[in-house]
Amino acid sequence: MNQSKQKTGFMTNKKNNQFVTRIASYGILLTMTFLIIVPVLWMISTSLKSEDAIWDTPIEIIPSEPTLHNFKNLWSTHPFLQYLENSLIVVCSSTLISVAISTFAGYGISRFKFRGRGMYMSFLLATQLFPSIMLLIPYYKIFMTLGLIDNITALVITYVSFTIPFCTWMMRGYFAGISKDLDQAASIDGAGRIRVFTSVILPIAWPGVAATAIYAFIAGWNEYLFAMAFINTDTHKTVSLGIGQLIGEYRILWGELMAGALYALIPMAVIFIFFNRYLVSGLSAGAVKE
């Protein structure tokens, strides 16, 4: 009888603990969702207001007289289309190069044992420990010597050098989660190392490749500091620089600034909506060993 009561009490306490844990989890999720959504809603609200309405009190979250003037003015008074084109060229180029190099490097690290392998992996990790601002002046000196200042090629080189180390770590983790028995089976069937990689391993590793590409794209799309240091003319500026120049010395064009931020947000939103599962699977790859 006493054992039955103890068991019932234990089950009741367990259910209460699960209920409290669930409530706490939902509370944390709702708080984080609120912190993420409110700035986006504020950005949308401000972009749909006229310059006078932005400063009206009380503040209107939903504009009583919404207008698309800020979106239109952004295209008519600023070469925003050129900014978008430059950003896409730079980011897509750097992403393709980074993914191609890191994919081969990650596969090699996960499959081959060679002298200095551990040191090389430590070096890749160590490159992520230094703040990028430390490299600004050396990069500027190098690009000035090469005549690449005010050239988007300098941005491509810079973004590739920043993203390759972490992308290699991501791909190495993903390849490590793929059984080496597949390589051996394909080799027994007569496939060479390149054929094994391209025909057997790479198709399985596409989620990891997609996650790596997403990381490289986001890192390049959001970068501002090096673009500001290396690019001077409007014809070569990226989206981040175009939005930044809306902040003047004596005046900030808040409506156009928020409209430009929404334009810049569209590629990121599309990526996360359609490819978030690849990003999650790629980042969690290698967590479980064979």
C-alpha cells in the first residue's frame, strides 16, 4: 500500500516537473520570438510612413496612411539596383569558391591521415579566434600594392579567406558522419578516388554542402567593415554600404533606411524559409560518431 502511494506520488511529481518545464520552455520561446519579430515589425512600420509621420506622437505601429514613397525613392535617388547587383556578384562568387575549396579540404581531412593533420585542423580553428579588424590594415596594404582598392575582386578574396576555415570544419564534420565503408565498397567495384567522391560521397553530402553555402552567403551578404574600407565609388558599393550611406552627418533618412533594410532582408528570408533544414543538419553533422 505504501509502495503504491509512493509510486503515485512519484508519478505526480514527475508530471508536475514536466508541466513546469514545458511552461518554462514555451515562455522562453515566446520571449525570443517577441525579441526577433518586434524589430522586424518596427522596420516594416517605419518604411511605410512618410517622413513627418515617423516623428508623430503617439507612435503608430500600424500607419494610418501607409505609403510606398520610401521604397520608390530608394530606387529613384540612389543606385540601389547597382548595389544589389554588386552584392550578388561578390557574395555568389565568394560562396562558390569557398564551398568548392572547403568541400575538397573537408573530405581530405576526414578520409586521409597525413603528417600535420592535427596541426592543420588546429590552425583552421585558430583563425576564427582573431577579430577581423586586426586584418584590415594588412589586407588594405596588400590590395593597394596589387591595385585592387575600389575593386570588388578585393571583397571576393577577403570573404573567401574568412569563410574557408569554418566551412572546412563544417564539411569535415559532415564527411566524418558518412561511413568509410561506402568508399571501400566503391573502390572494390573499381571506382577511383575522384569517382568515389563525386559519384558516391558528394550526393550524400549535399545537405552539408548546402549548409556551408548558406553560411558563406550570409557572412558575405552582411559584411560591412571591409567593404567600407576597400570600396569608394558608388558603382562598386554593396547593399550594406548603400544602406549605411543613408545615415548622414546631420540627417538620417529613416524611412529609406528601413526600406533598404527590408530589400536586403529578402534574400536572407528566402534562404531561411526554404533551406533552413539543410543549415540545421549541416551544423549538427559529426555530432555522433560512427
